Amino acid sequence: MLSAFGVSEAQINPLNVMIFDELNRLRHGVLRVASGWVVELALKEW
């Protein structure tokens, strides 16, 4: 009951949505940078 209310509240609350979007964007940026480093290191190894 409480968890269902929490989920619906999170969907309605624009602040939570905004924070979620920011976290997703941040995570994608970090992954992009990290994958760039991995490619660079792999090329240096060759």
C-alpha cells in the first residue's frame, strides 16, 4: 500500500522526475567518458 503510494507520488512529483533525468544524464556522461578512456587505453596498448 505504502510503496504503491510512493510510486504514484514519484510519478506526479516533477522534482523527482527532474532529479531522475539529471542522474540519467550524468550517468550517460560518465559512461561516455569512461568508454572513451577504455578505447584510448586499448589503442595505446596496441
